[in-house]
Amino acid sequence: MADTNHTQVVVIGGGVVGCAIFRRLAMGGLKPVLLEAGRDILSGASKANSALLHTGFDAPHGSLELSCMQQGYREYMSLREQLNLPLVKSGALVVAWNEEELGKLDGILAKAHDNNVTDVVHIDREALRRQEPLLSPKAMGGVHVPGEHIIDPWSAPLAYVHQGLAHGGIVLRDCRVESGRFDGIWHLDTNQGEVTADLVINAAGNQGDIIEAINRPAPFRITPRKGQFVVFDKPAARLLKAIVLPVPTERTKGIVICRTAFGNVLVGPTAEDQEDRIHAEVDQAALKQLMARGIEMLPGLANVDVTAVYAGLRPATQFKDYQITAQPDRRWITVAGIRSTGLTAALGIAQHVAGLYGASFGRLANSAPIWTPVPNLCEEQPRTYQAPLSGEIVCHCEWVTRTEIENALDGALPAGDIGGLKRRTRAMMGRCQGFYCSARVMAIAEGKITP
């Protein structure tokens, strides 16, 4: 059963946004309880994304999304060293592949400058070739965005939730909110029992409108938008330096090609609306199109194997901007419609939510931070296996040691399932996809997680 002691605030949803809000409120002196329906954090939309830190150069001018992205970017940069969060300083290139796209570059540049991203510049075909000589010669020009970077999508929210725990917060996993009622305080019915709180924050991602219906008829509808990705093997990382972005359309930012923090190259995502809120299946036709498009942009990929494919769901609504509102009379804050920019914006969203809390529900404290650095998984920094006496290497594709696996199964928030263990260590995520090491990993994890 869940701890039924009354709490000041419940955050529903353990994705990156929920983890960041949990952290901010705990550091503000509250004792928040984070409820996650999955067996580990990041079990929903946040487990699959392109792992980029965005400047907001192309966000809608004056939008809440832009404000939260840029605030989140600044805070990530200010705390990443204390939390041991990686940053691969790659920069980005918005590349035009035809005359129509070439004609849109001036508008992209103007929007970037309007959004106060003033280091963005136009580059011609020759300059583009100098920066990325292995791009297809079909590239006609581009816009250089120096501040766009590559990060680790899983270590950041893990660090946020650990910091929240260190400041007195509580995390309940495998805790699904089923219904609720309000009589001056909230009574939430979960599969683990009743949880009561003075305030509820709905950060439920793809379940956001369903959770919102506990409080009111939801003023938005979540239509999950599936994004499929292909991951090329590590030799591909030598083929480019920058993040290569397309000229966006009204509906999607389009297909990106970039290195990852783990030494691979990523191509994706697609953008496909679907009704299923949980399952994100890959399909061969879309994956073949992604591979073909990747090779068309970066021909050297034709000589590199694809080692993994995956798909994620983004919680799209009928609105372009984030849906973040407070209802003081109902003691409820809604945080919904956070799509592909959520990883960057999470800390900024948390600050915005803290502002809503302070305006309507009470002042937050300003306590000294307790830093909770997480282990490094990024290839740009020293890895555990490189240290003297690092011990047994269990996953040889990704060079993951037994010590890393054991540490991930211990501590304040041990891995709750096999997916959580993968995201904490990179074990079983390499070219063999666990074919050689999964039995050894599960033997180490026996009795601690469910397969």
C-alpha cells in the first residue's frame, strides 16, 4: 500500500518534466510525492527522444514553450557540472536541400534573432561543405546554430529525481492514479491505496487528458505522436560533427541526423499520430525510409550497420504551445502538451510551475542545494571501465562493468525494471542488443528487478 500520510503536493508522472518539478518543489522546502505508473521513472514519453539541448531558435516567438526552453537551457548549463551531466558541444546546421527550403533560411534566421538567439548565422554551400565535408553535395546552404548541443536523455531526469529525494521528496513507482475527489484536499485513488494532498500537479504526459478529467473536463486532447528512430553503429560518429536539422514544416521539426552522447549516430524521428497511448511499435517501411533518408543526407552511412531501432510517443495536443495552467480554487496545476522540447524545457517548466505555486499557494523556500551527481554514460568523458581496477566488464558492446550494474540496482532509487537498468548503465543497448550479456546481467539483477 502507498503511504497514506497527507502530503503537501503530489506530482503525477515520472517523466523528465515530472522529475524536474519534483526536484524544484523539494528544493523549495515542500515534501512532494511523485507518483509514476510504471515500474521506473521515464517509463512513458521521456524514455525515447533525440536527446538534444535546444536554444529555442525556431520556437514560436513569445510562446511559453520558448520561455521555458531558454530558461531550462540556462539552468542545465549552470548545474550540469555539479550533477555530472554531459554536454557534447556540437552546434547545429539547419540544411536546405532544395530551392524552396533555401528560400526559407532567411525567415529561420530572422526568427532566431527575434528569439534572442543572436549567434545564429546564414552559411552558403561552400561554408557548409567546409564544416561538414561528408554531407551530400546536394546540400545547398544552411543556418548555423552554435548553441544547439547533444546531451544524455536519461541521466538528467535521474539526477533531478535524486536531488528531489535528497531534499525530502518521496517517489512511489508502479503507482497508477485511477480516480480522485476534491473536498478542500485531494483524495487520489491508486492501485496502491489512497494518497491525499493539498495540491495536485498533473504532469502525466500521454495520459495527461485522462488525469485532467479527474479534476475537470479536459480542455485539450492528447493525441500521441509516434516518432521512430534508427541508430547507426559507432563508426558512423566519424562522419559528422554538428546536429543536422531539416527546414521544419508546420507540423513537425522533421528528420534529424546527429551523433549521440553514447557514440552512435541517430536518424529520426518520424511523426505519426496514433490512438494507442502506451505502445510505440516500429514498422519496417518507416525504418527503411529513415535509413534511406539518412544515407541520402550522409552517404557514408551506407557503409555502417544499423544496430538499434526504437520508437517513442510525444504527448501532442491540438494546440502548438504548452498547456500549463493553475486552478487555485481546485488546488490543481496542469502541465500538458509538452512535446519534443520537453527535455530542454523541463527545468524551465519547473521554474514556471514554482512561480504558479508561489502566486497561488504559498511561498517556496530558497534552500542550499544538495548535489546528487550521477554516473557518467557519455563517451566524451572518462567511463568507469577505463579506471584502474574497474572490475569485470559485463556488456562488451557498451563497456559496462559489473560495478555499474550493481550500483544501478542500489541506492535511493534503484532501477525498477530492465528498461530502467538499461537507461542507468547502457547495458544490453549495443550492437548485439543483449544477445551475449543479458543472461549475465539478469543473474546479477536476480531478485532485485522484474524482467
